[in-house]
Amino acid sequence: MTVENVRNSFLEFFQQHEHQLVSSAPLVPAEDQTLLFTNAGMNQFKEVILENNARNYSRAVTVQKCMRVSGKHNDLDTVGRSPWHHTFFEMLGNFSFGDYSKETAISLAWSLLTEIWALPPERLHATIFRGSKDVPRDDKALECWTRLLPLNRIAELGVAENFWAMGDTGPCGPCSEMYYHLGDHHPCTATPCRGTACDCNRYIEIWNFVFVEFDRQVDGSLKKLSSPSIDTGMGLERITAVLQG
């Protein structure tokens, strides 16, 4: 599959599931002074997620042009050392603004990956948020994944890996990630390999589901949103590389 094939099939799939196609926001965000460059698909929906604005749709799909060269999400030092990171990339994303559940988000992703793109299900793994002193374990995400994966392919990780935040303040929440097992023939210095928690190249993150349930305040406290949103992101170039083998 080519990049164009993957981009088009992603958009078509989610449009068939009643998502509104929304154009990529400008790479240099004119209306958000907190960002130098757009670094995620959800940037243009920030005020919608925070319930300060409304759109005439509750589901959206985008292919967002992104750069991660500064701030909280900075991949600049990783580029060149990692075979999976670019300074500029396109992010595939589907969004729910108080519409569907975690179960629907995970089910849609599973259907696209295994039925449309025909990735072997036995190579897919998932992670969930194991909880912290402020936020409990994401039991609902765990319940959803256990319908699709055996427990030995679901990892529970902490705040650093599985609690997403746009910045020091603003939208945040537990996340769940999908990984693809590239194979044990790739070298790993850990004994044994730590699977999805390892920094070797045996497992590659392909899709991130952020369950935006909170608005972090200036004092660090978490304000619960009355209408949680779901923000997902998947690197177009990365998933194309996986699909191409």
C-alpha cells in the first residue's frame, strides 16, 4: 500500500462511519499562541474538547500536518536515531466530541486494522493506563481490549506512558495505545524483552487513543469535563511502513 492508499482508505472508512471530514489546520497555528507548530490533530479542536466552543458535528476525521520540534511533544532529538520518527509527518485522526464510547473507538480501530488493512491480529498488542493517585485505572479500556486480545498482550503502564496531556495545562486524560509486533528477530538489549514497554524495535506503537476526561488547571488540579471526548492519532508514514512490511 502507498501513503496515498492508506490516507484515502482511512478517510473513507471513518466517513462511512458518520465522521465529518475536516481539513488539516495550518502548520503554524494562528489562533493558539501556546504552540509554535501544530503538533497533533486535536489542536484545532481544543476549544471544542474544553466545551468552550461547538461544531455542527460530533464526529470528525482528519489528516493533520504536524511538526514536533519544540515544547512538550518534541521529537527533534529522536529524529535520526529512531527509524520511526520524523520532524514533519501527517497524523491520521478520528475524534468524538461527547458522542461515542471507548468501546466504539477501539472497535472501529480494530475493524480498520484487521479487516480493511488485513494486519494479522496475533501481532497486535495494547496498553492501558494503570492509574495514579489522582486518576484510577482505566478499567473500561481494559474491559474493551479483553474482548479482542488475551491478557498477556495487554500491558498496564503509568503516567509517563499512558496519561496524555496537551501541555502543562489544558485537555488531558488516560490513553490506550496499540502496538504492532515486528518480530523477535530485531535485537533487544533487555533480558527478557519488556514488550510494549521496551525501547527496542520489536514493538512499534501504531495508534494512540486519548480519552480526554479532564482539563488540567494552572494549579495542577484536574477539572472533570462534563462531556468527555475521544482523540485518536496514528502516524501516516509509520503505519504505511508497517503495512508495507
